[in-house]
Amino acid sequence: MDEAAAKKLLQNLVEDTIPEYIIEGSRSILESGGVQKISLKKSEGYWDIEGTVQGEDFQIYSPRLSVDSDEDSVNYLCNCPEAFSGACRHVGAAALKFLSSLETRGGEEAEPQKPKSDWRQIFRSFFSTAIEPEAGRHYFIYRFHPEPGRLQVAFFRARQNKSGLSTVHSEVTLEQIIENADWCELSPNLPKVAQQIGRYNDYFGHRVEIPDGLLTWFLWTIKREYYLFWQDTDSPCRIETGTMDLKLKPQLKESGLTFDMMIHSEGKPPQSIVDSEATFHGQIPLWVCWNKGFYPAYTSLNSALVQTLASNPPIVEKEDIPEFLDRVWTQLPSTDLFGQEEFLKHMEPIFVPATYNPKLFLDEEGSLLTLEIQNLYETLHGEFLLPGPNPSFMTGSYSFEGTTYLIRRMQEEEAALTNLLLEMNFQPRSNRVWFLEPEEAINFLLDAYPKLVAQYRVYGEKALSKYKVRLAAPGITAKVESNEEEKWFSLEIEVEYEGQRVPIDAIWKAWVQGKRYVQLKDGSYTSLPESWLEKLAHKLRAMGLDPEKPPKQRFEQFEAPALDNLLEDLPDVHTDPFWNSLREKIHSFTEIRQILPPSGLNATLRGYQAQGLSYLNFLREYGFGGILADEMGLGKTIQTLSFIQHMVEMGATAPNLIVVPTSVLPNWDREAEKFVPNLRRLIIYGTRRENMFKQIEESQLVITTYALLRRDLEELQNYEFNCIILDEAQNIKNPNTITARSVRKIKANQRLCLSGTPIENNLFELWSLFEFLMPGFLGSQHAFQRGIIKPIKDGDADTLDYLRNRVKPFILRRTKSEVAKDLPPKIENVQYCALADEQAELYTALAAKLRQQVLSDVDQKGMAKSQMSILDALLKLRQICCHPRLLKLDMPGFSTNLPSGKFDAFKDMVTDIVEEGHKVLVFSQFVSMLHIIRSWLQISEIPFAYLDGTSKDRFEQVDRFNNTPEIPIFLISLKAGGTGINLTSADYVIHYDPWWNPAVEDQATDRAHRIGQTAQVFSYKMICSNTVEEKILKLQEMKKGVADAIIPGQETWKSLTRSDLEMLFEV
């Protein structure tokens, strides 16, 4: 049998067979979580469904449904009292629960191809009209003959004519109904019901008595029939679907206490049915036959009593009322009464004062913890036991010295006790006896027991043997021991309960399993320090560690800040002097030992640079990696080189490796040559590098590029470096690139990063850098994403603080404003760049060709008459240095659609400056170069101001730049320079192509550095190494006036010699 067939049969059961009022009760059980378990056994053509259901009376029932596809039927049974009369609420609840599980599973499978629903089909019931009997067909006629205590029904069939029902009614027997199932289209289950009625009565005739136990089934089976009549009349008879309430209303009269029988449905006023010839039939529910209709009603009173009270209500004489209240009223639940409060108010003088004060007794029964309630009331005569607790009963009675006394039960207080026990996860065996499973029992004794003791009298806790608990507060201790030689620390955490110590592993294991307690060695149980555990787990998660595991016991030295972070929340920590000293140094950089600049350094360090050198040395001494993240212009290069020089002078013999972007490789080469000339330097670059690797071992400083490192990784992995340093470390911001994975594979005693950008702003880049510096420091990539990035994005300030505090000791960043006192007003730098490979090939080829032409012209015409030829040749080479696209070249074999190394370096510089929040002036004498820069800025969505010789809004552009903080860049051409421009809002100046007259260059720089400028100005002159740009710089230094000589319009060519020209065009 497939699911679709089983589902259809169960839906028919729920929708057609089980009465609506019973299904309402089933849904209530389902919504309250009463269906505890559903199991399924499948066989061919047959499904057996068994359920475990807790009823509203707290009893556990076992409904069972047998789905038979061969018979197209569902048989059911239950062990509850209601099951005798047919399907009960527990059977319905089990069916609904199983159907919902089928729909959930089916919905999950069908979700990808969920069909589009038609709203007309869904709301089809709103479009339909009541179906009329069809002419030409035969229909059943039912005639109801109710009497007190029994109900008879006579069966007929008649033909439906166009004018109405035929007057010829043929008697029909139960036997005929059973044999002619095709007559029962409107009541498909009628043959089955008829079979049961006939068997019960041992009579299958035409007019039969409907047994009480089958009445509900019968009425719900025929409820859709057209012709239901009252006795032998033509008056229609109704079968109501809505459930009614049947209640007794006490009334005090002169003659005594009488009762009115009230029936009402929700939202309608109650109506009396006393003296109305109402009859009562069935069991659960009780069917009220009243006003030619049958109404299902709920009441705990039996039908015979209800019949008597409705037909012949008794009178309780006034002198007998106390006895009635004692013998009867104390056993009437309030749910069966109406207007009882008003009646009891009149009876108040009869009741003696009483206070609810139960006793609760704890005991053990196997593995269960039991609680028995003595439902005691305190009175003037002492304590007396009443049944319960049961909030349904309003009164009680007790006997004292032969006299019976009545009390008003405190229903709210009794309900409060049962509700409290349910909140504490107790399960009722009866109203009096409750129990807890072992897990809940321990949690109750540790957490809820004090609350119960505070409100009630509780006994037996001290006599418990299996469930002994300790309520003392735990003490948490930690011990840190250092291993100075191998540079690691051990951490031991214990939790102490009244002298008994529990390792953190046992505590943590219990906590992650969801327990709130731990068992001690003496067998007793005690509470976990949950608030501390939650706080510690939050820290572990924030540090990218797995909160499912306890803090590890061994920490590497670079993990000292993480260990320090964990110790913050421990009240009792025992440490040693080495740890205390290291912790002090981590917390305060002023404690870092200051070292003298190395003797081999060919420069004087500024104060903050000397501090940076000491910081890098501090990292080395303690085995840490770190990031030097000073703002651009503050001298990260010289600090790095001085640190390498210091290590060499202190005896380091292994080579030091610096990895840089290709565009700045020449700059590092020049700076190293200038500041640390005594170091044996090796630049790994070019196409023929095979023999270079052999020189690594003898070198002290090795410099290569990111691009070549990927290719040369196999060679570089053969060496262990003293230190590896990444310049522009954002090149490994994506940890999954080949570059990032390659640098992590290189062996080195220490790892450092240089970055000019505030890397804390990019969390993933931060993880990638630290995974290179100190692998594992921020946990795994997945844990960091889950435990740090996501909470911070969700606004978790604590996680952000944890991360900042953790990385803080390993990042040194100074801004210009912080070190202003150490800086001169104007700082000028030459930034050397490398030509891109294709760009270098073009330059080499063109320079050789132009050199031949220029020298030939000079030899033939002389220096003075060759001026135009020389200037044109120099212009072409300078344009190639800026960007090959500037070159207007009509020569076969030459292409200018090539990359530019200088432009790549420029973009990196500008990006750093903008990210640091500074403003920069960019000068070029080539307007076409400014256009290339402008296009890149527009694509990158970086705002800028622009000024060249054709600009009409000169002063507007100046004002925009000076007065708009959001515009960080001003592009200015040589011709637009002139005078009268005040640009003091800028603190960086970049000369993209050098101005051959230094005075003009100084004038441009001074546009930023003028009176009124409070910040230091950093000026960068971008020079392509081994090109005409670098050679003219050398000429400027060698010969005064040479710069003037190559400016158009100047006539001082006498100082320029043929050898100078050869040098300028030399490749």
C-alpha cells in the first residue's frame, strides 16, 4: 500500500467518520502536545499505526488504527472509556498526528516542483450551492421516536419526484440496508452501523432501538441524509454538529434548593430544558433530544440522573441543604455547574474558615523521584485531608467529634500547585502522586527544589539515597605554568565543590550535553557554574575556537593574549614570573625593551621609527609574528631594513626574505643599497633566475616578487629563512589564492607583514594575514567565519572587542598625526618603480632605435641643431615610462597597448592614501596621462577634482577639493599649475612624471605645503628605474643646469655632452 492510499483512507476517517465535536477534542490534544509517540508497522496492503496519547485527565492511552487498502477501511480501538461508543478523541489525535507527518514528508519531497494552486479550486466551497435531491432517485427516510431512556428509529425509502418526495414510503429493514450498500451513497458507513445495531439487538427489522453505545456513530453516519423526520409527522428533525454544554443551575427558593438543567453553546445564552419534554440518550457524548433536534453535550453526569433532573427535579429542603452540600456538592465538579458562585455566596454562613496548606513528600521508586501530595486544609479544628488536589471541586467536608463541617476549597491555590509541578516537569500518575525521570529529577533538586520549599511544606529530601545533591557555590581555580625554552604555556582549570575538585573537561562535557549538573566522586550531584561557562564559551567562539570543546591545556607563546583573555574571568589564577612579565609587556608597549639602532644602518631613525625597531625585536624575542601598519610615508621600509641589519649584527646567519609587489621591487633595491649597504643583497628577478637560487644561502637579504614567488616556490621551499616579510601584505587578503597558500609554505623563524591600510576594517583579510603570521592564531577559516565574522555583522559588540584585544599586541600602527612631533614640515621621497615586462621590452627596443637616430643627428648637425630630435626622442621614452598608451608611435613592429608598471604602483599608493583618509595632489605634465588616471578613478568610483589647461572652472575645482572631505584626489596638469592656487587641504603630493626643473617641482609641492598647512606634507616623485627618468635624476645631481637645458625654449645646451646623451639613451 502506498502513502497516497493510506492518506486518503485516514482523511475519510477524520472528515467523514469521526464526529466533528470529537475531532475538535482531538485537535486540542494534538496542539497541547498530548500525542507523545506514533509508530508504524507496514505489511502488504496493511498498515498498523499505534500511538501513545496523554488525555486531558493526564492518563496515558494507546489508540490503534489499522489501515486496510484491500477492504478500503480503517479499523480502530483505544483503551479509554470513550472508545465503547465509537471513535474517541485519542484515535482522532493519533490519526491527525500521522497525517501531519505524511504531509510534512510529502511537502519536503514535492517542494521543488510545487504546482501553482488555483484559487477558484481552493475556494470552490464558496461557489457551490446546496445540492437538492435528484429526481428519479430513491432516498432513505428516518423517523425518530424518542422516549425517556431509549430512542427508536424507523427506516423507509421513497422515490424523489420533480414535484417532491413521493407519498409512497416503503419500509426498509436493517437486513436490506446491509445487503444493499449501493443505497447508502449519502451515508457510506450505514451498512456497518446497521450490522452492529442488529447484532446488539439481535433484531434486523424495520423499527429498531439504537443502543447508547452506537448512537453517536449512527447519528454522525446519517447526518447528511435529506429526510429526517420527527416521529410520524412531516416535521424535520435536526442533528446538530456543534458541541453543547449541559450544566446544573442551583436555585434557592422558599421551599428549598432546586435545580434547573441548562443547555448552551458558546456565544449564546443558556436555555433551560426542564419541563420541556427533553430526553437524553447515549453516553459520551450525551445526546440531548430537545425541540425536535439532537444536540451532543458534554457532562460528567450520567444520562439517567440528567433525565430525572430534567423531567422531575427534586427539592432539597432547607434543613437538608448542609447534608446535600456534604454528600453531593463536594463531588460535583464546577465544570458541570452554572451560577454556582452566586449560590455559594448565599451559603457562606455554612462554611467554616479554611486555609490550603498541603504537604509534599519526596521519595524514590526505582529510578524515579516521586512526589506525593497530602491535600491538607487548616481549620479551627486542625488539619484535614481532602481528595485531590483537584481545582474542579469547590467545596469539601470533614468530620470532627461526630460533626460534619463544610469548607470552601481554594481552587486557585490547588490549581497553582499542579501548574507549578507541571512547570517543574513533573508527570502526574494521579492528582495525588507525581513523578520525575532521572534527568529532570536532578535538575529539579538543584534548581527548582528551593523554590518549592519556599512555598510549600516539603519532606523527604534528606532521606533520598540516589538523588543526593550539593547546593554549595562552586569555586573556579586556574594555574598557568611556563616553558621558557620551548616557548609555551600550560593551563589547568578546576572547579571545586566543598573540597571536591572536578577537572574542566568533565564540567564542559556535561554542559555541552545540555546537562545542568555534574556528578561528584561521592555520588552526589551539584550545579554547573552556567553563567561562567556561557561567558567562557562566548569568548571561545569570539576567538574562532570551538565552544563545544573546553579551553585547551597548551598554548603557544604567540597565543599569550588569547590565554590572558581567558584568564580575565577567573577569580583565582596562579601564575609564574615569566608569564607575569610577558603579560605586562603585551599590555603596555612602554615596557618593551628599547634597543639601539644597528651600527651598520646608514641613516638616523626618527623617534617613532626607533620604537618600531624595538617593537619588531620584541616580537622576535617572544616568537611572535606581527604587522607593521604605519601610514604611508612614515618609513616602514627603513624600519624593516634596520631590523634586518640588527638581526644580522646580533648573529643571525640565515637569509631574510622580503616579498614585494613587482612595481616596487626597484624601490626596495634602492632603499636597501642606501640604508644597509653592508648587507649581502640578492634580487631574484628576471627570466634567467636559475643560478640565483644557489646564492640564497650566502645572502643576508633576499628580495623577490609575489608573482615570481608562486613560480619559484619549489626552489624557495628548500631554504629556511631567518625572517620572511610581506610588503603590501594585502596581496594575500584572500587566503585561498595561490599566492596566499604559497607564502604560508615557506619556512621561516619569524614572519612579518607590512601594510599601510587599517586592516582591522577587513575581517577576512585580517584572518588571512594572521594565518600566515601565526597559523591557527584565529582558529580555522570556517570557525572564524561562524564565530567572529557573523556575530560582528549581526552587531555583537563583545565579539568585536574580543577580536580587537586579541590582535592588538601584534599590530603596530602609527598615523601621521600621532607622530607629528617627530616629522619635518615637508618630507620628500623618490618612489622607484619597475617597468612591466612588455613595457620594458618596448622601452628597450625603442631606446636602442632612438639612440642610433639621435647620435647620428648630433654627429651630422651638432648638438645645438639637433635639439628637436633630442627632445622628441626623450619625450617618447618618458611617455613609455608613464604609460605606453601615451606614445603616438607609427612604427612597424611596435604596439603601445601594453600595461604600465608605474601606473600599477601609482594605483596601490593612491588606494592606501585614500583608505587612510588623506587627501592627495597628483601632478603630471601629460594631460593624456591624467585622462587615463581619471578613467580609473571613475571606474573605481573614487571622487576627484580635475584641472588642466582647458578647464574653465579652475577656482570651482579648487574650492570643491578644499571644502569637500569626500573628494580625496586632485588631478592637476603642468599647464594648469600657474600661480595663485592654495591647496593646503592636501597632505600628500605625487609627481607622476618628474619635472626636470627642480624649482618648478618644488613650486608644485608647495601648493600643498604653504602657510596655513598644519599637517606634514609627504611628496613622492615616481621614477622608473633603469630608464631615462632615473638617468636625468643622476644628471641633475652631477651637473647644475642640466635640468634647464632639456626644458623647451632654454638655450643652455652647452653643458650637455655627447657622453651625457649616450648615458640618457643607454639601455
